[in-house]
Amino acid sequence: MTNQSVQIAKRLIGAGHPCFVIAEIGINHNGSIETALQLIDAAVAAGCQAVKFQKRTVDLVYSAAELQQPRENPFGPTNGDLKRGLEFGNKEYRMIDSYCREKDILWFASSWDANSIDFMENFTPPCHKIASACLTHDDLLLHFRKTNRPLILSTGMSTMEQVRHAVELLGMENLILLHTTSTYPSKINILNLRVIKTLQSEFECPVGYSGHEVGLQTSVAAASLGACVVERHLTLDRAMWGSDQAASVEPHGFARLIRDIRDVEVALGDGIKRLHDDEIPVMHKLRRPPLESIPACHTKLKE
């Protein structure tokens, strides 16, 4: 099956194009705009094409009972204190928008409710991200589609039937699917990277990978399987406070990840078997037996 390309800003994403690497900042800024800007700097230095945040209208996404649950955190004693403390508003996102333009890196967010989608639309994002948790929210999917922007849909915690239903609602035009496992951090034995190929074979849209595992090699393997997008959480320090930090990659690791993905892209080549010019001197030196020394009887036997 031919998987069509999707254009995000000036970049084409799909087979034959460089892997689009996203540093997910999410809520790893811990409510600090200064930390968020440092994470953007780290993503730029590593060679990422985009950074991604999260946007939620707390009182819509969570019930009053959930927000009232006791939960000790830096912002107060309840879960609501935590959720509100981690949420950036218009002022912070204006700063993020300006800073990303200055640093020449794309930015967007995963919005968890219709109000948040509308909020993000004020910044003319290059695309929208749909979190795995929202894959079965039909009304929200349709609200995303009404923006007429490219959509990146994560498929964690979902069955194939649920993915098919979401794709049917969204349509495959301007859609990118991401295989992911929604545990933080994810165990290696449940990553099931071959699902990338399964999604590629069924859907006529680009397929990528969003990883929450510890380590880099599996994300590089995803790229070698044809993932056209690789997304990983970025943190300044995995020992920082926060629920996503342990499933994140530190700046030096992110730089290695992108280096290795680019090396894999070059090494994969075009799949056409050929004799390379660099091999010819080695062939003359090592090929046994040399062509001119093959005995005549051996030649007759071969005939």
C-alpha cells in the first residue's frame, strides 16, 4: 500500500522523506515558563523539527471529584492544584510562540477538549496532536477535523477496531498515525514495534512512533521499520519532579537519538543490490578464485 505524504509547515512527512522528530515537552516544564524555554533550546540543539506541549481546560477534562482528590504536589494538596499549576495560559503560550519563531522550530500541542483546540487555533499551529486518551472521543475528533489542519493521532490504549473507527471519522487525508504504548515508562516487551508495519499496510497515511520507554535503541529501531515520525518526551533531568520525567530523554540523549536516526536513514539506502565503486578494489584483492585463474575443466563443469 502506498502511504501518502502529509505536509506540516514546509516539511513533507512520509516514505522517502527524512524522519520528523518531535520533542514532547508536554508538562515537563512543571509550570515554569523558564524551564519550558530551556527545553525548547535543548530541542533545537538536538536537531528536532518540532516541540509539543499539552493544553487542557482543567474543569472540562476532569470531574469535580477527580480534582478534589488528595494529591500532595508543589502547587497544593489536591489533584486540582496540580492540574491547574501545570497549565499554561495565553501569556505563556505567547512567549512560547515568539520564542519558537525566534529559534526557527515548529511548535504545537495535544489538546484534550474543544476549548483547548480553539485556544490553540489562535496561534495558527502547523498541525494538531490528538492524544491516545482522546482517540475514542468522536465529537472531539470531528472538532479537530474542522480546523482543516494536519492531524497526528496517537493510537495507544486502543484496539485496531477503535483505530479504524477514528480513522474513518477523520479521513486519511492530512492524517498521521503514531503507534505507541501508553505506559510511563513502557516495558520493552510490550512495545510491539511491528505494529508500525501493520498500520502501514492497512492505512493510506504516514505512520510514526511515539515512545515512552527508557533508552534510545527501540526508537531508532522504529525509524528503521519505516516510522516517518518519532516522538519522545524531553526533560532537562530525569530525576526532576513530575509524572513524565522518568519516561523522558535528557538533552544529550536526544541528540544521540537524532544522530542515530539520521545514520539509519542513510544506511537503509534504496534497496537496489549493486556493486559499489568502493568495493571494486576490495573485490580485485579478495575475490577467490580470481576470474583469470579458473581452470578450464571447472569452466566446462559449470557449463
